[in-house]
Amino acid sequence: MVYIPAIDVKDGKCVRLYRGNMKEYKIYKNSLIEIIDEFQLDSLSTLHVVDLDGAVCGKPKNYNAIKNFISLANCNIQLGGGIRNMDTVERYFDIGVVKVILGTSVLDNLSFLYDVCYKYPGRICISIDTLNGMVFDKGWTNNTGRKYHGIIQRIINLNINSVIWTDISRDGTMAGVNIDGLLKIIKETGLPVIASGGVTNVSDLIYLKNNLNDSLAGVICGKALYEGAISIDIIKQIKDD
């Protein structure tokens, strides 16, 4: 299981939302570059990056800021937000993104999903974002009216890298990981799952490592890092124990 720091990008700045509300956010860094040293990024690090503006409008909106960041950060980037066609996927891979995260496109364009998984096996992650059991898309602004089970059936036989599951109600709240929901996702997908949303402190990470290490591919840490409840040094120590 890997521990993955997160950057959400809005207007070129590093922010964190509260329960997925695009109007309720806190700016932590005015430039993405500021987190390179703070997160101790190196060639072994994995970083989760989301273009929030892109997720809402359906196309990259912070491309230049992200491109500049990647040129300076020596780490593995998994990136999502506004990636809805092959051209956008290829543009991000060309600038050094290692894995691309697809969300809304899974629901709206199956032919694209199949084509991109075929062309880039093992480099595509599928984001499943739920609130009260329902899947939300378009930057969490739209309730699709669907439950996640149908998405799982569409992706289960594709050569994807992982499923990134976010409980929107926990995102940015530091209220604890939804363990029951996470266990259901792990069981139903049979795929590598990365958990996102609700990490509060070191105890959450230790619990996940001790109880789900063999079945959970990773856990994303966002607000808890920025607020100082968890440090990168502690994360590395837990990983190496």
C-alpha cells in the first residue's frame, strides 16, 4: 500500500475543497512549486494531482501550471480533471504524467474508455466518486443518478491501473475514512483500489496498513498533510516499518 499526497489545482493554486464543494475551498499554496520540498518529492514518490477547474468545464484549465510543475518535480504523477478525449491523454503523457485518471468520460463515452485502456494498458485509473451511494461527476457538481455498481461492470475486464474511490462526504473533512464503504468497493471490484477522503491522522494510516495492506493499493492524503496532522516524515516511517 502506498501513501499518496494530493494536490488539487484551482486557478493555478494549490487548494483543498470541503466535501467536494467548488465554492468552499482553502488556498494552501499560491504556487504548486512550493510543495516540492515540503512533500520531499523524489523519483520514488507518487503524487495525486487534480485540475479542479478542468473537471468542471471538461477540458484542461491549469495545463501550463501543471506542465511547469512536472518539469521541476522528480516524481510519479497521477493526474485527473477534464480528461475527456485521447488528445488530452496524450498531451499529459507527453509532458511526463505517469498515470491518467478518468471519471466522467467513463459514463459518457465508452468507446473512448475502451480505446484508451487498449492503447495505454496499466496507465489508466478510474475515479469513482460517490455521495450517499450515488456517483457524482463533472467535478462533483452533477449527480448522475447512478450507483457505482454499473461502472464497475464496465471496467472490470479492462486493463486499468486502479480504481480511485472517493467518499465525497469525507473529502476535506478529516473525519475519518469510510471503512465500510471502502471494504464494499474492494470486494465488488476485485481491482486495485486507492482510497481517498477523510484521512484524519497517523492512526488512520496505521489502521489501513494493519488491516487492509494486502487488499488496498494506496491511500490519498490531502488536508491532513496541509494542516499538519500528518507529516511526510511520519508517512515514510510507517511505510518502512
